[in-house]
Amino acid sequence: MADTPKKDKAEEPKIDIPAEDVKKAAALILKPGYVTKHDLPKMVELPWATALADAVTQHFLTDDDDHDPYVYFEQFDFAGGDIDSIIFNMDLIPTREKALETLGQEINQKLVTPPEHFDL
């Protein structure tokens, strides 16, 4: 059985995040502690949001000696099937659950509620 060919990393296009977007996102990570598509609309695109999260993390590692936030990137599902991204500072938003609630409030999305338990 032949293996499925793996994508070469060189084939993936590099996404350049403008310096002003990194600066804005980094400031938001420090206060209020998160970035969403309301702050930077291109975050609706997963590859762009992922590249932004990487760029913000790199910013704090190499360009900002005064701050060391725990930057985390996550996508969440919402009622109706929408999926949205958030980049957040785990020093200010300490759990994924709190990040989910914050994102839902920020972008006006309803959280998925599990169905009530029933016996078979």
C-alpha cells in the first residue's frame, strides 16, 4: 500500500502579516487580553489568523523584553455551525472555557449547549 504523499512545507504560501497588525494584536493581547475578527477582520481566514498568532508570539519572544504573556490561539464552534478564532493571553483569560465565553460575547455568537442527558 502506497503512502499518501505529504505536502512539502515549501509548497504552502507564506502569509505576511503587516507590522501594524502585529503591533495592534500585541497591544490587545496585553489589554484587554484577546484579539478577534472584530479587531482584525482578516482573522475570519484561518491561515491568516494562524499566521497572526505566530507573528504575535514571535513579537513577544524577540521584540518586547518588557512583556511575556502566554499567547494562545484557539478556534471554537458556535451554535449554528459557525467557527471563529481568538488569540488570547492566558495570564488574563486563564482557561479555554473563559476564552470561548469571551469570544462568543465579543462576536455575538451563541455557545453550543449539549443536549440534556437521556436514558436509552
